Amino acid sequence: MPIKKNIIKIKKQNLRELPEIAERNFEILEEKIGIKFKNFEYLVQAFVHRSYLNEHHDFPLSHNERLEFLGDAVVELIVTEHLFNEYGNPEGELTNWRAALVNAKILSSIAYEIGTEPFLFLSHGESKDAGTKARDYIMANLFEALVGAIYLDQGYEATTKFLQTWVLPKLPYILENGLYLDPKSRFQESAQELVGVTPTYKVISEEGPDHAKNFKVGVYLDKELVAEGNGTSKQEAQTEAAEIALKTKGWKGPKIDIIKRKSGDPI
């Protein structure tokens, strides 16, 4: 048993030399995010998906789920601190803004934007799922794990700077387009505000066996069919219909007052 521990220790000391790590050239990523890791294993482990270890039992690092757990909390804290310091809006509005800024869709898009996908360690099966919702979910988790790794290695200030570069700049777009509300709520509030009508949804068709149904749903303003959406559930189809309807109408969502805090304002 001690021999095995020594082997793992040696492998950790020479992580950059391991073929499967060297071929990924993590130095490119370090340069892209402007961070040189003191503990290189933190960076690598952030990219190790559980599935990879099922096929590579001798890999010297664990999967990224604990780093993801840590990073999730760190992202939420730093985003919360920013919203609290910069805006005087009520707690409920700030909570919605934060949820929109740190949801899986936004975080996965940032992970793609940084260019992290080629550095992932995935099983052969998972490697084939590029461009799917499953991959997007993995990318969102990866982003949180990367934040956890940065926090452990560099501390709070460096992590804040990283999020100020990659996450916080997304907030104006979210506020401008009402993305702090789900599509159905955005379309409903816009319709009530602009034309005085509450949207209704109707199932146009449903196909397939009970365990694999596909629904087509239409969203209407009075008798006007504004858009159609598809999904494996009625809710999913309604959401897609609402998203398309917002684009069709050119509506961004209800208007809100954004209260910028000034020096000396009460908390």
C-alpha cells in the first residue's frame, strides 16, 4: 500500500509530463485566463469528469465534483457581493438577477467562450456528446470547478478579478433583455403591458409512445397564433414557444427600474 501512495505522489509531481495532460497544453489556457497556477493539479482536476476515471483507473487525480461544489458557492458569493454593492434594488429583484447570471446556460456559454472544452477529460461515450444539452451541463459544472480551483490556488481577490472579466459583464445584457425572468413570464408580462392580453397555450399535436412523446404547443394572443414550440414535455414546448414568440414580437420583457447605488447610500 505505501508503494502505491508513493507512485501517485510521483505522478502528481510530474503531472505536466503525463502524455494525456501534456497533449492538452494547459499553458494555453493559463495564458487565456491570465492565471499561472501554483498548484497545477488544481487546474487539471477541475477538468476531470467522473466518466473519465471509469476508463482510466490509474489516473493520479480525482474527478472535479468537490471543486465544483466549492466553485458554485464562490461564484454565488462574489456575484452577490457585486449586486449588493452596485445596486439598490429590492432583495427579490437582486435574487432574480443573480439566478440569471449564474445559471447553467450562462456559465456553460462562458466556459465555451473561454475555450475550455478541449481540455476536458471525458470517457469515450461522453466525448461523443458534443453540442448536446448533456455537454452544456458538463461545461457549466466545469466552469464552477475551475472557479473553485482558482479560489484554492490564488485566493478571493484573484477569483473576483476572474469573475469580473468573464461573468459580471453579462449582467447588462441580462437586464436589458429581461433574462432574469423565464420566457413564459417575460412573454406574459410583456403581452399584458404592451397589448393588454394574457397569452394562452394550446397543444397542437403530440407524437410518439408514452415514454418518448414529443409535443407541439402554440402560444396565442386572443385568436392570433404567435409562435409554436416543440419539446418532450408540454412545459418544455411552452417554454420554446414563448422564446420564439418574444423574438417574433421583438419584445425584451417588462421594463424595470435599475437603481445604481452611490457612495454614502444606506445599505
